[in-house]
Amino acid sequence: MTQAKICGLTTPDALDAALAGGAAFVGAVIFPNSPRHIDPLHGATLFERARGRAKVVAVTVDADDALLTEIALILKPDLIQLHGHETREQAERARLLTGAGIIKVLPIRTEEDFAGAEAWEPFADHLMFDAKPPEGSHLPGGVGARFDWALLADRAFRDPWFVAGGLTPDNVAQAIRVSGAPLVDVSSGVETAPGVKDPALIAAFLEAVRSA
């Protein structure tokens, strides 16, 4: 059965909806440019209720050693999501610094964008295939862009992988059927405004995943 990650959570109500709906992963975005940004201390307080119920993911974008260390000490995530231009060597360093598992996001628009995926497999616990943001976007994700899910059909990867980008309660079941994704990730697709999660949309998204 496909499992879901609800990303960019900032309020208790939204987190509780994710946990009640059976989300396997819950994400804290630690990136000041994002409307979903929370600092590690806020994240530690908010996500304490998720321990043992879902894996806590700290989403970072080209984070330096100081920030990764702060996240590890304060938030204590299960996984670090690398959503920038990190190298495989930087992923290994992030794992060493934090003791957390690694999710590496690979932006996808065309078949050619899968070229580097295999080389990443030894360095990541999960790959996440996310839509490339529109030209000129100052955010690497969470903008509602999507790619052709059929590009993932019949691909095999070593570990369970995520499909992300433009998923909503209305289309996630189709995305799962077309791509065969074992894991899905949503952020803007369960919001009423940038950074404003809707518990009802979260519940609907998770129900759609269960029913897919």
C-alpha cells in the first residue's frame, strides 16, 4: 500500500490531521525563503506529538553544517530531505552530522532528468521525484508544478521512492496508478493559501491515497 508524506506542516491542527489520517511521514520545512518555514525549535515543539507515529522529516535546501547540526540537536528528525543542489558527498556528510536518513529530491521534467537517479541510490534512503519548478521560481518545490507521471512507470529503484509535485486529493490516486509510486508527498496541494494547510484537505488526500 502506498504511504504518504504531508510536508510543510506548521500548526498543531494540520499535524493532527496528518497523524489521524495515517500519514507515514510528516515534514518540517527549514528554509527561510519558503512560506512554510519554521525554525528548528518551533519544529521540535510541534513535532514532538508525532514521535513513534510518523517519521519526522526536516526539509532543507543547501543547508550548511551549522544548520544541519542545529536541526539534529534540536529537532532530532528521522530523515533529512535534501531539496537543493546537494552533491552525493554532501548527502553523506549530512547523514554523518545528523545521524538521520536521507531523502534526496531530484527535479523532473523530461526523460533525461532521470539520468543521475541510479548514481544517487547508494547515498539516499529514499529518492523523491518532484516536478521542476517554473522558470524564475525562487522556490525549489511546493509551487504546485507537476510532471508526466508516466515517466516513472515500470522504473525500478533499490528503495521505496516518492512522487511529488502538484499532487492533490483529486489527482493523487491517478498519480499512484500511473507511476506505481510506493510513496507520495504533498504540500501546496492541501493548502488554502501558500503555507496555510487545511486539515480537511489533508484528510481527503490521505483517504484518496488509502483508496488508490
